[in-house]
Amino acid sequence: LLRNFVGHKGSVRCVAWACPKNGQSGRRRCVSGGDDGTVKVWDMAWENAQSPLLRSLTGHGHAVHAVAVSLPLSRIVSGSAGPVLPREFATTPHEKERKNARHTLIFWNLSTGAPDHTCEVPGGVTSIALSQDGMFA
């Protein structure tokens, strides 16, 4: 065990790596999705001075089953097999509108930490692939 990152409540279901290719700027990141319905962004160059957790993204009402990242890391797509946040936990009209959605994909903007787009898909979300520019899943 090289490192132990603590942050999810419950099991981690999926992981995606964002490692810049030669000539690309950026740092190595890891994105995880868990049973707690969160997506977490981790700094893989973390030193003991601070927590490796860079951002925690909330919006799924159930476990996150799949994540994908664009390079450079500017967009994340996550998928769950259950409803997004219930109405009583929703804080914006958009979140309240999504309360009954099932099998949800969320496109996250890492600059803001907020969803750019949410869509309902038929069937369960078990895997996601994202184009290099982050525009297509």
C-alpha cells in the first residue's frame, strides 16, 4: 500500500485516472465514485502537508457506478443507477426538477464544481467513456 486516501463513506465503486501526456500541462489526478453518491477528485502528487482531496462533487442520490475524465482534466462525467438528490435536499430549481430522474449521467465542470448538464438514461449506468475533449460521452 503506497497511499491510503480517506474520504468516501462506504465502498469506492469506480476510479478514473487523469495523467497528462508528454507535452501537456497539468498534474496527475484520480477521480473516484462511491456508494455515498459522491465523486471525489484527488491529487496524486500529494505530499503529507495537506489532504489529497481536492474536490467533492455531490448530486447523485445513489451510488456512483462509473466515472470518466477528459484530458486535460476539465470535465468529469459520472453515472449512477438511482435518483439524484431528493427534493428536500435539492437547493436549486434545477436540482428539484431532477429529483425523480433514474440512471443519471452528470457532466461536471471542474472550474465551478457544479453540473453543466444532467441527463436520464435508460437502464443502469455501468461504464462511461469520454472523448478526449470532454464533449461527448
